[in-house]
Amino acid sequence: MKVKFKLNGKYIEIEAEPNWTLLDVLRDKLGLTGTKKGCETGECGACTVLINKKNVNSCLVLIGQVEGKEVITIEGLMKDGKLDAVQKAFAEKGAVHCGYCTPGMIMSIKALLYKNPKSTREDIKEAISGNLCRCTGYEQIIEAVEAVAQGEVQKNE
């Protein structure tokens, strides 16, 4: 089947089997390996991407479900070679340890900030509740997002 959608700001059309997940297409067909393959059951959040600015587990989305929609992956956040504010804040606040959960975590945060740019600590905790991290204990992640929400880290959008 052919599927047309907007990926990281560009319209694309791909040929895919109907039973392929968005995760598999992103990683295996399009080479976008920033989206991580974790549990493949929607439990860990490592594969989180944005569809129409809402965070979703790409392992649970069949490729046909993105027809005509906008998909943003971690690779789509950089603009003109500059890190997105959330990416920059994660680096500055030491919120990246092993890095495996980081892309999915950042994408969940982006969805939150699209919806609520002045998010509270409780909003942040709820937004990342579907993303598992085994390294940081979450405090540095929350501090990084607070820095963006409070305007300490400049956005490049």
C-alpha cells in the first residue's frame, strides 16, 4: 500500500505493508533511528513520536493510520542546525544519561509544551508518565523542562 504523510516538515509517499508499524517504517525503511525500539507493546515510551503534535507510541500505530497526517520524530526538532529548546535544556541540565529513553521523553515533552507552554511540575510529571527511564530518577528531566517552560532556555521556533 502507498501512504502519504508529512514527516519532519516534508511530504513523503512510501510503499509499505499494511501490517507494518510506524516505528518499523521510521527505523527500517526511512533510516530514522532516533526513535528507539523498546518494548514494542506501548509500555516504555522509547518509540514516542508526535502525530499532529500529540505524543503517540509509534510501535502501536499501523503505517496506514498516518495517511495525511503530520509526523515529527526527534530528528525533526533541529532547525537550521540548532537544537530545539527541549533538547538544549536536556543537555544543559544533565537530563541525558544512557540516552535510550531521551528521544521519546523529549517528544512527550514537546507534545506537552505545544499544548501548555507554561507547564507546571505536575503537568510535566504527568506528561512523562508513559516514558520509562532507568538512569536519571526523573528529577533532572523535570528540571530541564521547567527551564524551558520558565523561559530559561531559548526556543528556536
